[in-house]
Amino acid sequence: MDGIGYEFMEKSKNKYMSESFQKRGFPQPPLELPYETSIQTIPLVPSEQLPPYQIELKTAIEKRKTLRRYQQTSLSLEELTYLLWITQGVREVSETTRTSRNVPSAGARHAFETYLVINRVDGLNPGLYRYLSIEHALLPINADPEISRKVFQACLNQQHVLNSAVTFVWVAVKERMYWRYGERGYRYLYLDAGHVCQNLYLGAEAVGCGVCAIAAFEDDQLNTVLGLDGDNHFAIYLGSVGKR
């Protein structure tokens, strides 16, 4: 067999792995990307004060279905907060070495930053935001009125991106995973992305929303739109969300 995919799977087997940066004594990468503190962040409702969105797990699993058509109804800020909490919410920070969150992650590396393309959320202007998971707040990044259309175009003109209330973009921070696992860490990034997106699917059922997971996009184009370098930080997965 040949091809890049096969080569990746072969060369990322444990038998080929060299000693990790962690074992070589390199400092651990920060748990969260730095940001300009002069920018006013938007605090979110603490998880314990969120409304008791409830749905029986079996019902959520059986009802879950990819949805590409949404009502033109806004999400409430509380509903968005709930979806952020269940997908990347930080339950505990342990001595600055790791976070415990509401999804599993290889070695508790949690190597994602959540970017949000907001179209219709009560109390928020349309634009691009980042979820500061440790602070449990939103950081405005880009208020360009065309940002949603640019993301739509980078996602091969999938209409549900443009029509969603919000599109989640999970951005991989390579060094967080690479520090412990080296080249094999690339495998774990994609596995972890699946865990996060499944929580979004199931949680969306509790707030009357549907989700469409998106892996079809032009990598370089999307990374440029989001202001990412495409090497150390890159978009790995998306999910459009809207009211059923």
C-alpha cells in the first residue's frame, strides 16, 4: 500500500516515536492561548446558574441527527453558554498542569480552542469570538460583517454555515498535544475532536437545536480567515448549530 494517509498511519506507530518534549524536560505549553487583556471580554453565566436543560440520554442519542436546515431564530446567550460548557467547559485546573473538562482528552491535554462564528445569539453582535474556557468568558476577535460569509466560502459554500445561529470551530493548538505525544499526537487531536463534537450534538437536543459536523473545508483559506498560522494553530473540525 502507498499514499500519504497510509504513510501517516504507519509512521505514527509507537515503535517509530522518539522521546517526547515532556520527557526531554521542555516546559509545558500554557493551558490557554494568551490574549490581549485590554480587550473587554464577555462573562458568561456560571454553569451552576444555567437553566436545567434536560433530556433523557437515550432520547438524545436516538433523536440525534445531522441537521442542515435551521429556523431563523436566535439562540439565547444561556443556550450558547450551555453548549460551550458541555463541549469545553473547565471543571478544574490542577496546579496549572492540566484541566479537567466535560469531554475526555488524551492525557488531559485538551488541545483545542473554541472559536465561534456568531450570526444570531441574543445579546451578542455578529462576528468571530473565542471561548476563554478557564475564565468562562467570550473574547471578541473580529467584528467584520463579512466574517460569516468568508467562513461559509472556506467551507465550500455549505449553506448551513451561513444560515446557522452559530458555527463552532475547534482550533487545534498543536504544541499542547505534541509536547507529550510527539508525532502520534496528531492522531489524538482528531480523536479528541470527535469527543467534543458528539457532546455538541447531544447537548443541542436539550435546547431544541440541531448540528451539522463539518470536516469539508479549505484548510489554508479557513485558517487565514480565522487569523491562524495553519501550523501551530489550525482549524480541525466545525459544527453549525441552529434551532430546529
